[in-house]
Amino acid sequence: MTMIRESDGTFIPGSDAASAVALIEGRSLRRIAWNRLKKDRVAMAGGVVVVLLILAAALAGPLSALSGNDPDSLHNRLIDPNFQIPYGGMGGISGQHWLGVDLPNGRDVFSRILYGARVSLGIAGVSTVVAILIGTLLGTVAGYFGGWVDAVISRTMDVFLAFPLLLFSIAIIGVLPDDAFGLSGTGLRFGVLVVVIGFFSWPYIGRIVRGQTIALREREFVAAARSMGAGPGRIILRELLPNLLAPILVYATLLIPANILFEAGLSFLGVGVKDPTPSWGAMINSAIGTFQIDPEYLIVPGAAIFVTVLAFNLLGDGLRDAFDPKGSR
């Protein structure tokens, strides 16, 4: 019987050399990345906050019902008619209205923050998916084929990156009719924002995917697949895309907060979703005239945006470190 020596100097019995091989456990890139991510407490904290925010947005209705409110109910009796501020100060915070009521309508701020999270995360998430689908497709094609295909797609990326997205968004949403494409109201603006943000954000992920594809297309496993008769489509789908999932995932977590800020900026300027649909940016806009009297109306939506963007950025940084094969952690 053979004796197998452990790293600490102890010996364990084994039947043969196969026992030693059995003790060597292979680890996939996914498992290595997860082990690294678990050690990053800041990134894990960001991930927990992101999950809680998504749950809060998905369960906005039941969570609002806990305080017995909804985002559209008016509570004018809580507003002082003489001074046009809530009774009791601090935005009218009470046991029923946990974050107070807004001005001048007296709507519950807590409910509007929850439903605003649904709007912000929904627009940012769907537009990020659109950007990733377009950017991954074109970036992979450009990186794999090279030549004139790469030149055309790369120059297209340069044009999109130089496009004044903010001004274009303000212009197109400002002249948007009330009904178009079978949609109206909030649904129409939601769809237009998703298309505009997603369609003009794809060059960022496209450049990253293109660079990674150029580095991967000359690797041994791609050459082996090509030598076995695999076509470009199969190589891209079966060989390249699985190895591109890590950078795509990392960039997605960093693109979502940027899209959240962009949507909030458009709503702040009055060209995002319209009232009475809650939006964090619109809530900040409405607080301009009242923050000197009661800063609560500016602090609450501002804190919601700050915490959301910070959580996604911390999670994205942690994922980037976890998937980095040269990382020390």
C-alpha cells in the first residue's frame, strides 16, 4: 500500500497512485472566481444590496401595502394649507408614512421610492440587455473576421461614441407623440428610453468584446475547432462566447448604474417618464423648490440613487477582480 503525503507533512494511506490523482481536485474558472468574490466583503455587500433593491422593485406593491399606502393616493389633509408644508416637519414622517408625503399632492414618499426603483432598474436593466446583445454580436464578428468587416464595424462604433446622446434623447423624447408604435403614456416613454439608451450604449461593450475576441481567435482551442471543420458560426457560439461571458458580466454590472444615472438625468430634465409615474430623477426635480424648507425631499431620492449606483459599482469592481486571472486575490 502506498502512502500519500499531505502538504502539512502528514501521511494518509492509499491503494495506488490513482488515489493521489483523486485527491487533486480541478477547479473551473467559475469556481475560482466565486472563491475570490466570497473573500471580497465589499463586493459581497454590494451584491446583497443589489439583490435587495431588485426584490424591493419587484415587490413594490406588497411592500407599499405594509404601510397601507400606494404611490398615487392623495393625502391633502396632511399638508398645511397656509404654509404648503406637511404637518410635523421632516416631510410629514409618521407611523403610516415612513418617509413622509410629497408636495403639493401629499403622496406617500416610501411607495414612490419603491415604484421609482422599478422604473429605474427596469429601464437600466432592459437597455443594458439590448446594449450587450448588439455589442456582443458586432464585437465578436469584428474581432473574429477582422479585415474590412472589422474596419466597418469599428468605424461605426466611433460614430456612435461621438454621437451627442443626451441632446438626441432630449430632442426625440421632447417631440414624442402621445401614441406611437401601439404604445402610449408611460409604456411608450419606457420603450423609447430603452431603445435610445441601449442602442447607443452598445459600442462600449462592443469594443471590449472585440479586443477579447482578437486575443482568443488565435488560441489553441479555436485552431483545433477550425482544423476539425467547424465553421465561423460554430466557433463563435461554442468556443468564443463561453470565454467572453466573464468580461460581459463584469461590464454589465458597470453599465447598469451608468444607465440608471442617465435615466434619472432625463427624468430630472423633464423628458423621462411623466408624472404620476414615480421616478427618482423627477422626485429630485420636484424638490428644487422645497429643499431649503425641507431637505428630506432631496435627501431621500438622492440617497436611493447614490446607494443603487454605489452597490452596482462595488459589485462590478469585485467581479472584475474575481475574473481577472492575474489578480492576487
